[in-house]
Amino acid sequence: MVPLDLLFNPSSIAIVGASDHTGKIGNTVVFNVLQSKKRRIYPVNPNEKEVLGLKCYPSISSLPEVVDLAVLAIPARLSIGVIEECANVGVPYVVCIAAGFSEIGDEGRALEERLRKTIEGTKTRIIGPNTMGIIAPRSDLDTFFTPLDRSPRPGNGIISVISQSGSVLCGIYEGAEDTGVGISTAIGLGNKVDLNENDFLEYFKDDDLTRCIVLYLESFTDGKRFLDLCRQITPSKPIVAIKVGRTEKGAKAATSHTGALARGSDALTTGVFKQFGVERAYDERDLLDLSKALAYIDHIDGDRIAVLSNTGGFAVIATDYIESKDNGAGLRMANISEEAQKEIMSRTQYFASAQNPVDLTGSVTDETYGEALEILEKEENIDAILILLQLQAPQLTEGLADIVARIVNEGGKPAIVCAIGGSFPRPILRRFEQKGIPSFGSLRPAIWALKALYDRGIYLKRIGAVCE
Amino acid sequence: MVPLDLLFNPSSIAIVGASDHTGKIGNTVVFNVLQSKKRRIYPVNPNEKEVLGLKCYPSISSLPEVVDLAVLAIPARLSIGVIEECANVGVPYVVCIAAGFSEIGDEGRALEERLRKTIEGTKTRIIGPNTMGIIAPRSDLDTFFTPLDRSPRPGNGIISVISQSGSVLCGIYEGAEDTGVGISTAIGLGNKVDLNENDFLEYFKDDDLTRCIVLYLESFTDGKRFLDLCRQITPSKPIVAIKVGRTEKGAKAATSHTGALARGSDALTTGVFKQFGVERAYDERDLLDLSKALAYIDHIDGDRIAVLSNTGGFAVIATDYIESKDNGAGLRMANISEEAQKEIMSRTQYFASAQNPVDLTGSVTDETYGEALEILEKEENIDAILILLQLQAPQLTEGLADIVARIVNEGGKPAIVCAIGGSFPRPILRRFEQKGIPSFGSLRPAIWALKALYDRGIYLKRIGAVCE
């Protein structure tokens, strides 16, 4: 029995506080939930007769069935009574959106304690309070209260996100949508009065639809269980995590935000993350950039990086970033064999360069790029390839994404793509991403992704999960 | 007399190697130059009669006038003869696009030496070879060979860029265009056979249209003169610079790229940059992110930062980034006075927080944001304000940009904006940017910009340019 299955794919949903007035949270949630046609949806509000064309019910008890999930879009002070009703009729999952609990001080803490007591000994589980809820592109579920036009949702993917902050969750999934990265599941934990990060880690541990787990945490609910779960998960699935409260002021801000009581020193967090193979991130971009690389590639077996580029200056910056230990990844530029260099030069302009970094120059074609990549894929002394693109070069087309994806899949050597510029490369980078090649719009995150892949390789060797 | 005026705003331009065939470099350059209607344009090519509707001339000598600028879109081996002709008739400036000089080794180095000799004792000055050329939105000049549809140009602004790499130049100006940042002038130095970074620094030193100078360098042509210029410039104008060759492999890659011979240790570069107030950057994003903050704000007088946000989680991450010395800026969260906190809370929901970071919560309106900002602008113990926005919040509109810009201009306390998300906030961030508020789409560059502003304040105090 896997209990959370029902939460991630409920057959029936009640929205309490449903409203027929556009702009109200209780309206947006009904609208978003309705995007999937496969569920039975029940608006609940004693003051409305109909919401978005659906019959509206006065209460949870008056519904024609016991729903799998109730989403509460009502203020804090009203939530407790409704949750009690949910527990009485046996609703298994409740998403409690309301803020105004432990994050506002003593009064709120007392209210949150009442919430906890309300479900004690019952089968009802709460997500939140003070939460965004859940989106699960895997099952077409969307309980978020952010409007779709302002906050577009990502497609389905292999990354699952657990976040104690709704806005960080937004930052991740909107960033994913914008860059063509898919998300499997995204959960807002909020104040964690009941279900917490460990419950979801436990689920994603054995979940075939999740290849990488992303965490944003303001506090650990149960540090020991958390580490035990990480130890079980990281040998087979990467975890990327932000733990805030790195500074005293940061920890205090977290308390005002979700009532989190940050415990323990930050150095300890760094140490245990390292020991248990959790990749530490520092902001929402990190989370997305590192997790997509880890989700698709998992790890690289060594530190020898080849740079294949058509842009001289960026290749030089990349070289410094790869080799430098000071503001860089501390990896190594691979040696490309004489034969491979000759093969590459025979296909390019005489002013190109086939030493690492390879510079195919601005006059390169899709075909030449592909041929050079094929040559590097066969090189023994290369662990990963950074494909650096100035897609503005007149002879390159978006078809390059298909060529690169085919060659990388056949060759088997990990490759990531980085393309430089503003709006023009964006849709082409999306195409690379959707072909399963981690793709970046600037150099730094691409290099940090390589470093994370290398670090994970080292971790897997250390614990004996892969051969030396 | 300021010699480079004519280069940045020529009355007449010849394009040698002009072509009537779309896709050829010699066609794109003519097309781009023609975007400005105020100049006399002469295509030159003995094999064409007409290019883009203009009469085509067989040679530089056959033109009806001595042009101010000749752009050479011809191969390396043909360039020398044409430059000799330019020198003979007295063309003051030549942009030499061709690659295939010192960056390809001994043969190319000899060719480059011949180029140098060709102009010795003449009044002709060369930009390049191996260069993109110049764009100067200030005077509507565009000699680049990148097509406008693939490589959109920025509007006019107060940042001038000097780059030894064409692709880095592209990265900067396309990034600027994409985010609504203006550029005054952007120059590709290429192999620097004649005009070099120091010539352009000298010009921008006294240039009223440049408030911040951006540099990408693979080598110093004359280190002593460079430092002397920096010493003269940085008291009144910020300089942001990448110097590659931080690692041995990076220096070697630079040699293959522009023939640069990197000299001296990187620690020395770091030291002198610090001494002379040059802000060091590490990639193209850094250059743009730091320079726009420095161009608009110049510096901040202290390290006390207030965070005004409507998004709890990001405010917590920002707090850690601001305070932490380890992967952070090492600045301080300002103390907000009791009175100010009360004033803010009287305008917000009870579950908001007015301690620093201020969290106005997702239900904030433009007006409340403005009122809270006005309160913070009046606080004595705040040196700068980080405005953190989740623009997806239902009651915020793009009009917030106008409100914020007005209040910051009136209040005088420096402020930068950071908005979280994917495609939705992008046009609103552009609007902030165009109102002169440095704006960022993610947290890290915003924090690093604050750090650069603070560091510049410290530098200005150290040299006595501003009061302690």
C-alpha cells in the first residue's frame, strides 16, 4: 500500500470556499482543478449556488460522496471546523491554503496546535497550512491558487519538488515551464502541521516517475529520519536541496515565514549533505539547473571535460571556469588525441582550433558540429562534453538539437548544451531540453551542473554504488 | 580634438567585399549599416554592380569621396592590399573582420605583422583583425555582421563595452536587448593589431554618453597604461572587467582565439583590479548584471540592506545571501525602526511581517507596495533596498514599475528589483529597467550587484572620492 497515491491522483476533489467571482482564490482553484476533465469536482460554499457551471454544495458533509481530497480556500479561523468535518466523514487528504498560523507568533501557534489536535487519531492527513498545494503534471492534477496566465505550468517530467515555500515552488516550476523542463510532482509543504518532507521523500524513493528530487527546506521536521531517507535514496536517485537559515538572520526570517524553528549549525547541514550525497543548492535557479542535469545524466565518471564550441571568447571563459578552483569547478580540460584533432580540422576552416576547447568558428554548419561531436564521443579520455553554441551563426539551424540528441544517445558520453544570447536561442534551447539534453542559457550554471555531476560520481564511488 | 569621434559617428562608410547575395557577410554588413539613413554608404566589390539597390564600386580608390570608415568583409589574405589602399587615399578608420591572423600560429602572425607595417606612419587606424566591428546605438551605427533577426540589437543607453571577443560582445548586447538595458557603444577589439583597449578607455574616460565601462580582455596590450587609465577613470566612472587566462589552460585557449599572449599571474590581476577599483566579473551575465547596477546607481554608502518583498521563501533565501560571507555578499540586513514597522503593518494583512525582510504577502496591491517603499525610503539606517517581487500575485500590475520608479527617484535611496518566475515577469522587469531601476530575473545576480555597489562605495571612500 502506498498511501500518497490517492493524494497525487484523487478521483474526486472538493474545493471549500469555492467562489464564482473571478480573481478570488476560491475561484482560481476550481478553475485550475477543472483543467483536468477526468475528476469529479465539488465546489463547496454555503453562499454560492453554482461555481464555474458546477453545482455548489453547502458543506463537506452534504457532498454525494466522500472525496479523496479537499482543498480549503478559506481563512485560518474557519479552517479548523472544516477539517474537523473532513475527519468526521473520512476525507483522506486536506490541502489547507490559509496563512496566519505559527508563522505569525503565539496566537497562530495556538491555532496550529488546535489544527494538529483536530486530526489526531483520525485517518485525515493535512498538507499545510500556509501552502500552495500540489501540482502533479504526471496525473494532470493542479490545486494551486496561482492563475494559469500569470503562472504557466510545466509539462510532465521526471523531477519532483518538495518545498516549504510556495514562491520558491513557483520560481522552480515557472522556470521549468519557461525552459522546457518537465516536472513530475510539485508540493508545497507550508507549515508542515502533519505531512512533512520525510513523508514525501519516502514516497518518491520508490516512485518510478521521479528520477531526481528537489527540496527547499526552512526546517527539518525529523533530522534523523531525513538523513536515513537520504542514505536510502541517493545511491539510486539524486537529491538537490536548499536548506535556508544559513545565517542567524536567515533562520529568523524563516520563522516569520513558515514558523520554522531552524535548529543546529549550518556547517553541520553542509557536512551531512556531503556525507549522504545531497547536492546543496543556494537559490531557485540552482535547484532547477542542477536537478535537470542530475535527472537526465545522473553522474559523470571523471573530471575530464571537452568543450566543443563555435564561439572563441566563451570557450575561453568556459576553460577558466572548468579548471579554476577559485570561482570555478576545479575540473580538468580533457586531452583530445592527435588523430581526433586531425579529423576535426579536416572538416573545418583553417582558422578553427581542434585543441580543447575546440572552436569550430562562426562559419560552422549543423553537419560539421555533428561530425565533430561524433569524433569526441569516441574519445577515451573524455568524461563529458560541454557543447557551447552561438546559435546566431548563420548556418546553424534548430535541427542541430535533433542531430546532437541522436549522437549523444548513440555515443553514450554525457553532454550538456549551453547557448549564449538573449531571446533568439531560447526556443532552440527548449528543443535541446525536450530531447533530454540539459541546456543552459549562460555559462555559469552549465559549469556548476558539470561540477554537480562530477561530485555525484565521486559520491557513488565512495559508497560503492559504481566502480572506481 | 577627440580622434575616435569619427569612428563612432562616421558620415560615410565603404563596405569592401559587399555582396548582393543574402546570407553572405558582405551582404549582412551592408544591410545593417543601411539601418541608419543618415550616412553615405558605398558598397565596394569589383564583381558586383549593385548591392541592396546601391551602386557598387570596384575599389576604395574609385569612390567619389574619402570615406570616414571602411569595413572589410574579405578574407585575411586580401585584407592587406585593401588596407594599403585605404592608407594611400587617407581613410582614417578600417574595421578588419577577417580571422586567420595571429590566432592560427606562425603563418598568421607573419600576416598580422605585415598588416601592422602597412599602416605604419599613416593616418589610418585599424580595428581588428578578427573582429565583430562596432555598434553604437548612441549614433545609430551598426557594422556588425550578425543578422538582426538572429542577433537583435539593444536600444541606446549609458554602458559602453570593449571586448576582445565578438561572441562575448554578442552575449552582452543580446542579453541587454532581451532585458531592456541600453548600450551606448560596443566594440570588438579582435587581435588588436592597432587600436586597443587603452585607446577606447581613453575615449570613454571623458565621454558624457558613457556612465559605465565594460571590458572583456584576453590580454593587456600595455598593462602600465591600462592601470594608469583605470586610476583616472574609476573615481568618476565604474569599470567592470573580465580578464580571462585565470588558469594555464584558459590562457592557452585565449592564444588560440585572438593570438593573445597572457602575461603575469592571475593573482596580480585580482590585486591590481582591487587597488584601482575595477570590479572583476567572470562571465557575460556578470558583466551585464553588474554594469547596469553600477551605471544607474554607481555605489551605495553602506552595507545595511532592507528587503521589501511579497514572497516569503525568496525573502529568506535573500536574507541568507545578503548576510553570509560564504556563498553570499557578506552585507547586513538593516534594522527597520519600530515606527516604520508599525506603519507598514497598519497597511497589510495581519499575517504579513514588517521586520526585515518585510513580507507584504501575496495579497499585496501596487499601492501598498508603494506605501511600504515610501516608508523604507525615509528610514535612516538603510543604505539600499532590495525589492523582491512575485509579480504573479493577483493584485499587482505592471504599473508598479512606475510607482516604484517615482518613489525611488523622490526618496533618493538606491533600490534594485528582483522578480521571480519564468516568462510572465519578463516584460514587467523590462519596464522597471527602462525606468532606470536595475532589475533581475533571479536572486543571485541581484545580491552580487548589491555587493559590487557596496564594494565601489568602499573604494570611493578609500581614495577620498566620497566622504566617510
